[in-house]
Amino acid sequence: MRILQIINRFDSGGAEKLLLETIPLYNSKCIHVDLLLLNGKDLPFLKVLKNLDCCTIYSLGSFSVYNPIHIFKIIPFLKRYDIVHAHLFPSQYWVVFAKLFSFSKIKIVVTEHSSSNPRINNFFISKIDRFMYRFYHKVICITEDVHQIIKKHTKLSDSKFEVIENGINLKAIENAKPYPIKEISNLFTDQDILLIHIARFSKHKDPQTVIKSMKFLPDNFKLIFVGEGDTKKENENLTKKLELENSIIFLGDRTDIPRLLKTANISILSSNGEGFGLTAIESMASGIPFIASDVIGLSALVGGTGILFEKGNEIDLAFKIEKLVNDNNFRIEVVNACKLKAKQFDIELMIEKHITLYKSMYDNASFN
């Protein structure tokens, strides 16, 4: 069984991170998985995957991922694989068009990674969306919330859907070693309380609230941002405007997330909504308290284990950060609950569910 994963490019988002961690594991289980990128820009995650030398990586060049020429470049690959698994827009459109234009009988599957699909609210595009989803043999949703949203949007029967929650590499996080804090920045000392926020800088995230919360915390609280994205510059400007340059560091994309989490004292995720908080699970598994905004995709995941703060409320966030630092019993209780919850999301469990789905599709294709 040969499977081709297709994604726009190898950025540092949750979908890309999932492929980085799962592709080597699939191949170790004798499930042949390769990767096709619409844009093969040599980004940090891609460099890591190349160094692992665990799969064949194809690139369609350096065109914009929205260029429809990708449809015709994908077609030859449909003859080489048994299943194509698409991720993110517009890859998921180009895969359908490639199948239709080539009259291929290949099985195609798509994963919905987000609960905030902007196409849902556009009348014209939402109609196209519904048409496109009809041609997928299975739509994998990473949470039940995402399942309900996409099912309502597409009006497809429930048999089209599979809910398979994302997983994390628990062993990698448990075995990670922390950095000396001064290795992160010479602005930091061993007496500082280190906060970490791991996410792309995009309209779907809300790092501004975390930056503003620093004005309500003592000077020994420091914050590191991990990630790149379109809104990074405006958040750097906000940091300067609030005169927080000595307290906030922007590290950019990193591939050593487990070590950074082990170095920090508290992990935060401020968001406008999540499909599945992969960072949330990683944070909860790392042995430090986790705080997240009370939004769809995080509320159910974090509630009762980590701490939720009111979306956009920097004062509430600052209060809960200080409570975790000042109340040791409360902090230990949160850490223990988080670690217990994280064990439910072992990446091995997720992979077995995907393999079961792939095999069922492959067997049906062989039979037909």
C-alpha cells in the first residue's frame, strides 16, 4: 500500500508538524508514505524531514500554492499511489480536480484541521466547497467539534466522516532536556519566570493579549514567542510600543519545541479558535502548567485540566499566571491533571487509527 500525503508547503503549523512526526512512524510500520509539496521552499520542518531520510519528498516548484497549474502537475502522481491524503486549502481542491480531469479511480482522503474554515461564510465559495468534498472517500476531522461544523457545512452523510484526534510524540517530550535559561536570551536570569507561546502569527491567533498581559506582571516575568507568520511584525511593534523589548523575545520557527517547553515555567496559547490544539497537548505533556483562551477547540480539550482565561482579557490572563506561580499546590494539581490528559493523545494511537482507515480503503479498492 502506497500513500501520498499532499500539502501546500512545509510551514511550522499544526498540520505540517503532524506530518513531520507521523511520516517516519508510518514507514517504520511498513506503510509506504511519501510527501508532495505544492511549494518546496526549504523551511525548518522540511529540513528536519529531509535529514530523517524516511520518505521521498516531491516538490512542484516555487509557484504560488494558489496557481491552478498544480492540478496538472499532481495528475502523474495519481498513477503511482493507492491513496492520496490531502491537507489544507488549496491542496484539497487541486487533488479533487486532478482526480476528475485524469479520470483516476484512486482513493482520496482529506483531513480537516480547523474549526474556523473561512470559506464557510462566503456564499459562493461555500457552494464550491460542498461540491469538492463530495469526491473525497473520507473526510477526517480532528475533533468532534470540527466534525459537526464540517458535516453541517458540506451536508454530507455521516458515513463520509471519521473523527481521529491528533496525537503527539509523548516519548520525545518526556525525554527532552531543558536549556539553561541564559541560553535562550542573555536578557534572562535564573530568577526569572519564563512564559512560552507557541503558534503561528496569523489572524486565527491572539498573541496581542499575551503581550498586553505582561504589563500587569512583575518585571521578572519573561515571555518567548515561537513561530513565524503574517502578523509577527505587528506584534513586534506592539511589544515596542508597550516598552516590553527587555521582557519579550521572538524566537521565530524552532524545531526543538520539547526542549523549549521543558525550559519554560508556564505555556500559554491565546487563540481565536482551534481545530485541535496540538500545542496544547504538547504543553500539557511537558510537566508545566498550561493556560489557554476559552474558545472552540480549546475549551473542551483544556477545561478541567489546564487553565482557561477569557478570550482577549489580558487582566484575567495575568491574574491566572500569577496564581499558578504563587499557589504551589494549585500549580502541582494543574500539572498532574495536564499530564494525565496528555496520555490520551499518544501519537501511536492516532497512527493505528489512520492505518486501519487506509487499509479499509485499500481493501475496498482492491476488491472493486
